Amino acid sequence: MAFICYEDSTDSWSLFARMKKKIKQIMVSVIGKEFKKWSN
């Protein structure tokens, strides 16, 4: 998780951090939908 510290240092690092953030949001939303399906 060290790369988060370098988020603003270079364009490539910040782009990578944004990509990871977006992937995390997608994963969370997908897992949330699946969880609701199973809990109901």
C-alpha cells in the first residue's frame, strides 16, 4: 500500500492510484449487490 504515498508525485502514480480507487469502488458495489441478493 506504499504507492498511495506517492499519489501526487508523478502522473503515472496518480493515474495508477485513481485506477485502483475506481476498481475498488466497482468491486465494493458488485459485492454489495451480491450480498443483498444472498441476504434477502
